[in-house]
Amino acid sequence: MGVVLNRPLGKKLGELKGDFALGPLSPTPIFTGGPVQTEQLILAAWQAREDAFQLHFGIDPEKAVQMLAEESTRLRAFLGYAGWSAGQLENEIESGTWIIASPPPDLFERPMQESLWRYLLANEGEQWRLLADEPDEPGKN
């Protein structure tokens, strides 16, 4: 299970009907998390540390409110997620379908938008930088 980081919906939790409208989580941005269960809301938070970050995935709203009291906490909401059947992701990695990269230290300080993918890919070396700079439509090359 995972979520897509660079597909903002341009909405905040406060715009949803229900408990988030007036609470402290209302300014939390919402992202498309993936194609599976697109109505399911998943809260994720990360906290910056001196030499790393700590990720909290699938937290409940009460815990999210507590965590927001800490200055280093960033919070995002995701509708849906990405999922794989047993062994599917491992097989895709083994066959070279995925590019595995360590997250750069500034990952969660960067805007979580479409350009994030290009930035991360370009940081993996020259061969990937060329691919990252390709236009979405090859005819516009």
C-alpha cells in the first residue's frame, strides 16, 4: 500500500462535508492517493528530525491534531491509495519497472505537485535527468 505524493486536488479537508469543516485539520491539503478505494480518506504526517524524518501513515484525526501541535509536523490527506497483490510489487521492482531512490533531505519541504516527480527523477543521475526533462507528449519534443 502506498500513496501518490504529487497529485494535489486543490482542496482542503475543511471543504469536505462532516467533522473537518471547522476543526484544526480543516486547512490540511487533500491529494489523490491512488486508484484504489478513492473514497477512503487516509491521513499521513511526517516530522522532520536532525538527520531524517519520521513518517506516520494512516493516523486517526485525533492523533493528527495532537501531532500538529509539534512544530516539525507536516500533514496531508489522501483520497484513495495505490495497492498491489501479493508479490506483485516485488516482481515489478525485480523486472526494473520501478526506480528506487532514497528521499532527498528536502523532500517534504518541496511543493507536492506534478513537478515533484521530475525533480526526484533528475536527482538520480544524468540518464534519468534526460527522461525527467522529456515533454509529456513526445510530439512536443
